[in-house]
Amino acid sequence: HRRRLSAQVGGPGRTADGHPVKLLVNLGAPAELPAAAAVDSEGVGLFRTEFLYLDREKAPTREEQTAAYREVFAAFAGRRVVVRTLDAGADKPLPFATASDEQNPALGVRGLRTARRDPQLLETQLAAIAAAAHGSDADVWVMAPMVSVPGEAAAFAEQVKAHGLRTAGAMVEVPAAALRAGDLARRCDFLSIGTNDLAQYAFAADRTLSSLAELLDPWQPALLELVRTAAEAGAAQGRPVGVCGEAAADPLLALVLVGLGVTSLSAAPGCLGDVRASLASHGLDDCRRLAGLALAAPDAAAAREAVREAAA
Ligand code: PEP
Ligand code: MG
């Protein structure tokens, strides 16, 4: 009995019947690193690199970036680190990387699109990641934010591999990318769903407006439908499909995401324990049944309620 209990509170994520679900942490600022590394996880599922670029007049040098990435890779030696390349623009404006004349910055040159205007920014960042990965014991994966079409995933993966980095992925944050996730997955090694932006773009609701929180609720069945579409398409191509948006932090919603076919969950370090415990007390069939209930609900509140009742 004691062994069963300890299996539930630690170690790799798995459902009650042993279906593995990688549990990873989101990492944003250097100050978070010690606590994030100390948490029982299989690594970092979303390393937001924007902190390196904030409050500056120009981009950090390759050497500066390499030193910062090295620290993270060292702290996660033996584990996976998914580095998300610079996501400038919209809610993360940077003076040297964001156009000031856009009327709709969330729909403008942001995320991977920044590299169209300034290819050197991405090139330098990839060189820095590659230099830091070289000789490190972390399993370094690299992914691009705001990928909309398969061609972007292909070009990004090619560029990542030209730097000697082995694993390249695309974030699914735009409904078009979710709808055509199979085409994206064929061109790279993994997909990672960013539910914050995916909700924003699916519901045409600015993610920074608390007055629209109801539309941005990650329990929205339409959002879950996009997650299912992406997860199934990724699985058909033999690619892992994770969730790294805030949705992954909700222990009840985590069951639904796994039921929809998601293979990893990345959340704030403090949330992982509850997510792990939730998974450990439900089998995969259970998760699939709960996912069906959520998808069949007319709205977010009904989805949450239906799953809460059925999971109890
Ligand atoms: C997301 O959009 O869900 C995501 C994980 O990226 P960010 O919140 O940094 O935009
Ligand atoms: Mg995002």
C-alpha cells in the first residue's frame, strides 16, 4: 500500500492503468530556475526565452544567450528542455523586434514571424542554443511560437537542424495550425499546443482582457475540439503532442487533455503535483470518457461541471 501511495505522489506521470504522460514545467525567468529544477518533473516543456530580451535596446549577444541557456541545461541535466524561440510582439512587445505601426499587434508580425523581418535574431538565438546544448547533458528540443502554416514549420525545422540541434517542433497556437496539424507534424518532430493563444485566436478574444475571461476559458468545448484535432493528427504522424498553455495546470482538465490524446503536460512547477495525482487516480479509458463529456457540453461551465461530476 505504501508503495502505491508513493507511486502516486512522485515519479513520471502516468494514468492509473500506466499510460505515460510526461509532466514538465514551464520556465520563464532565471529566478524561477532553482525551484523549477527541484520539482519532480521530466524536464521543461516550455522555456520562455523572452526574459533575455526584455528591457533592452538591442538583442542580447550570442555569448550572453549561450551563458543563460547553459545554466538552464545544467540545472536540467539528464532531463528534457524544450526551448521556445523568441516570441516577441503582441502581449510581449520589444522595442527592437516589434513594429510600432501595427493596428492589430496580436495579428501582426509576432512570434516566428519576427524572423521574416529580422532573420538574424533567430539565427543568433539558434546558434546560442546549439552552443549551450553542445556538451550539455540535457535533451534539448527547440520550438517556434506562432506557426500558422506547414511551410513555416518546415523552414524552422531545417534551420534548427542546420545548427546541429536534433529536435525541432512547432507550437499550435493558431486555429489554422490546429486544423492542419498533420501537415505541420510531417515537417517537424513534435507539436506543443499553447492554449492561451489558441483560445485568443479561436474566440477572437484578446487574452489580456479580463472582461473576456469567459471566452478565454480553457474548458471551452471549441478549444478542446481544436486540441483533439491536433492531438489526433500528431498521433497519426507518430509525433508527440503536448500542451504547454495554462490549461495543463488544471488537474481536472488534465484528464480531459489526456483523453483527447495529448502526450505531455507542461505547467507552472507548483501545479505538477496535483496534476500527477489526478492522472494517477484515473485510467486512460476514464480520461477518454471525460473528454467525450467535455466535447459534448454546450459551453465551458457545463463542460467543467459534467467532468467534475463524472470524475468524482
Ligand atoms: C500559449 O500561448 O499558450 C503559450 C504557452 O505561450 P505564451 O503564453 O508564452 O504566449
Ligand atoms: Mg503563446
